Amino acid sequence: MALEVHVKSAESKGHIEIFLLHFVLMLIAMFVFLALIMLIGGSFTWPNFWKFYITFIPLTVILPVIVAITTSVSYKRVNVHILPASKVNIDKLKDFMFSEDYIIVDKDKTFIQFIRRKNLPRLLSLNYDKPSITIQNDEVVVNVLKRLSLVLLPQLTIGKRFLLEPESSKE
């Protein structure tokens, strides 16, 4: 029996904070980038710098806006519902999360929550990226970022990696 998989949108939060963080970081990066170019060119003066900063607004302001918008939108969450729960190999799901560089922070009998292992990715996501695995009645609900679900879904629907096979078929 194959696993049944359904994807539903989940509540996402932190989009504005992530947008602001990445916008400010990109503004600083573009400021430094332009200053370095002018220093290497040998014509760095503050009046010259501001003139070029205004002239290159598509690079110095618009590009940071685009990067910040795409980054904040990429933090959209989904719930992946997997049926039946009795056939799902939870250990393989945990291994999948470990391979995506997450660690367990909260574990209960029916609930497991993860965070990113490294501090820099955790800082850049402002710790909003906390996937979880919840076992409800006859389904397993995996709450993840949509971009991570795009990696998980083909493995659930096409492969048998997460299928817990009966003991009789292993002999």
C-alpha cells in the first residue's frame, strides 16, 4: 500500500521581519560594494559617492528590494499530510530533516520540532524556520517551508523510502 500525500498551506509568520533584515543587509552590501569600486578606481569622495549612489539606484536600492522580497516570500510554509500514519517510517523522516541540516529541539511522543543546525542560517531566517513532524490519529503532518517540501514530496510520492514495510515482506 502506497502512502497518500496531500499538501495544504500553513500559517506563515515573520515575512516582514525577514524582508527588513535582508533589505538592510543588502543595502549595506551595496554601499560597501560601491565604495570599494570607487576606492579601487581612485576617485572616492563623499560627494562623488552619493552622486554615484543616486545614479545607480537600480543596483543600490532596487536590487536589495528584489532580493528581500524573494527571500521573505520563500519562507512560505505548507503542511504535508501523509496517510496512513501506521505505514510512515518516522525515523526516515527524521533522517531527512537531519540531512537538510536541522536538529531536534523539542520532542514528544507525537510531536518533533527542528531548528537549523548552524547559527548563520538560523540568524538569516530569524529563527522562523522551525519545521515539525506531528502524528495525529491516522496521519502524519509535516510542517515545513514550501521550498523544502518540494524536495520531500517526490520522495514521498514516487519512492518507497518513507514507507514502513510489513515485517513479513522483509523475510
